[in-house]
Amino acid sequence: MSAFLELEPFTTPLFEIPADADFEYSFMLAAGDFPLMDGDFLADQPPASAEVVAAGGDANGKRSFHADDGEAMGAVPVSRLSKRRRKAPSSSSSLSYRGGDGGEGNELVAGRGGGRRVWVRKRSTEWWDRMSDPTACPEADFRRAFRMPRAVFDKLCDDLAAAVAKEDTTLRSAIPVPQRVAVCLWRLATGDPLREVSRRFGLGISTSHNIILQVCAALTAVLLPRVVRWPDSHAAVASRFQTVSGIPGIVGAVHTEHIRVVAPREKAGEYYDRRLTDRNNKATYSIAMQAVVDADGAFTDVCIGHPGSLSDAAVLEKSALYALCEAGLLLGDGRDWRQPPQWLVGGASYPLTSWMLVPYTQPNLTWAQDRLNARVAEARAAAVGAFRRLRARWQCLRRAEVKLPELANMLAACCVLHNLCERSGHGLDADLLDLLDDELVDDGVVAGGGNTVRSPAAEQVRDRIAHGLLHQYVGNASLSG
């Protein structure tokens, strides 16, 4: 929730000039007296020049104020200034200025025809200039910096150009689309603070922040429906999962990850994550991110934004996926274990339904039940591995330090970029995965309890699948023996 502070308007003027005064006052501010901060500031007057020096300033255009000057804070009668000032040529269409002490690296730019002037702080873009040059930056360095090959990056810029491009103005040139996209990718990939992003790309801190928000919103609005989508052919996906796990009919693996966030100001109790708090030995807040993953490790459905205090089953019930599956998205009769209903496979924290296959959790498992659990774990490995690579690529997910309204777009953007990287055929560097060795990923096992059975018919189908897998295993073992 945004908060605004309203100030009451002044009822009296700040300065009053006597009615019998025979002259007017004009106030001048020397540019060198105050260091420029991040951003652009309007300046109604050009920098002080020789005329100001003649009026008591130094060679750098700085004005010295003395108590005996008879001029309060540089207030000089117009009648005295008019003799020493010279009007700037009106034919000049632009004006640039580099200050001396305190003004080095700053530029005063004027619009055409002597319009209003703005201060522009000059920043170094050497790092980005090198990274954007294919001859100066090797492909390996580019991939490590932005987590994707240069060809995928160029294609991404083309897809987002219409949504993130800006037009040039009379005051400045617009930031190019590749630089905008690179700012967002670097922030998501490294999780570096905005000040570091600003330094590398030669942009203001607030400018970098706005670019990141705009690119994440564009990734969500433009590419999310095209890149993260339900498979067109269930049979093709099921065939891949059967090759991996031996269980027929699986069209996706479901996993829910909890992304740590800064404690929100409102309704903090809803985001208080007891599991992560017990694991980290300190109060931890999170937001739930549920996703369906295909056998290749790409996301086919995502649900982002529910508070981290909810269980995996509660997040599932609140998602659109649950309503679609209950309405018949996955169909099958289950009379033959070789032709069961189409399944989503999940961990023990999910309920057993007519379309969700989960492992057994009761103690003293039979050989058939243990065999099924091993096969389910092999199928779920696609989802767990996808989330590990997601967190390794985009290290901003370690602890998202953004506002909750902005977090959903950021997580969705990471999912889009993950799919682009996975489908490009280029793997993830092993050293990035090594950084996650201290990160515990939920393996879907519920301690001290079992999953909820929502469908007795689904329980019978699961038993038939378990016995079928055991018989198949025994048959293969006897043939090989």
C-alpha cells in the first residue's frame, strides 16, 4: 500500500518585497557549490561564468558569500547585474558544460532554441560496451554474465522490442533495447544491489530500477503465454516420462517452492513460513511458487503469489490448475495399469486424486509400494531439478528484496527465461549449481504423516500400478538372469 504525505499550502509568501522598493531581486545559484546527485535536475540558469567571477566568485564559477556583502545569500540587484551580464547568443541550439571542482563529469544540456536545460551526470559504460561487442567479449563470458547464449539474447531483444523500446527526445537519446534487457538479466542473474547495476551499465539507480520493472512486466505480458504453456500433445509428454520412470500416463511433475521474501508490512503472519523458520533458526517469510514441469525440465504451468504459510495442498487447491483438472483436463478409466488415467505426479505433501499420483507414506511398505515410490521419485526429479536450475541461474530468488506487487512479475519473468535457456540446448554451469549445496530443496516427504486420499478409486489404480511395476521388474530380472 502506498502512503502519501500531503502538505498544507502556504497561506503567506515566503519572501515579501517592500512596496516602495526601487529595484527587483534575482537569485542565482552557482552550479559548482553543490555536487550533483543521481538523476537529472532542471536548471533555469546556465553555469556561472566570468560575470559571476566579476561579482565576487572564483575562477571556477563559485560564489563566495560574506556577511558584509550587503547581499543575502547571493541576492543581487538586477540594476547591478545588468551592467556585468551578457546575453548568450540565441542562435546556439545546444549548450554543454563540464564543471570544475565538484562539477567534473557533469554536463549541462540545453534544448533547441535555448529551451530549458537539464543536468546529465556522465557515467562510464565501458563494461557494457565490452559485453555488447562480440569481438571484445567471448561467448563464454557473455553466457556467464547473462545466463544465456548471445543468439538467444538477440532473439529475446527482438521479441521485447515493441514493448520496452523508448523514443529519443530533444533532451537525450533513449536507452537501447539490448541495454534495457541486459540490465534486467544481470539483476535477475546475480541479485546484485541496484547501485552495482547502475555502476556497470552507466545508468542512474532509479533508472535501472524502472528498467528492471518494465522488462519483467514485458516478459510476463508478452512471452509468458507463448513460452510457458500446456503441452499440445499429452501422448508425447507421457512417452518421455515413461522412458524416465516406467510409469505410463504421466504428463507433468508438480512441485511447490517457497521463495524467501522480506517481511511485508501488512499481513506479515500470512507470509510467515514455519518450515523455513525451523530450518533457518530465524523468522523467515516466503511466497509460494507452484509449477508443473515436463520431462525436459521446462515449465508448462505456474501459479505464483500465494502466501508461504499455506501448505502445498492448499496452494494446489487455490490454483487454476486444480479447477481445470477437476473439470476433466486429464481423462482415463484406469482399468488397465498399462493404460491408466493421465497423471500429474507430485510429492507426499499433495493429495491422492483421480489425476494426481503421489507416493505411499505409511510405514512398513511392501515391495510393490516401495517400487512405486522409487519410480515416482524418478518422475519428480524433473521438477525438483528444474527448480534447482531456476534458483542457480537467477540468484535473485535466494531472497527476493522487492515489493510483493512487483514480485509476481519477477518470478514469472524468471520462469520465462528458464524455459528459453532450457530449450536452447545449452546447459547450466556446474559451479552455479554448487552454490546451492547449502540450499535445502523440499523433497516432498511429510514427516510424521501421510498424504490425503481424495479418491478411493485412485487408490485402487495406484495399487494396480504398483503391482504391475513389481511384476515387470521381476520379469525383467528373470530374463536378464
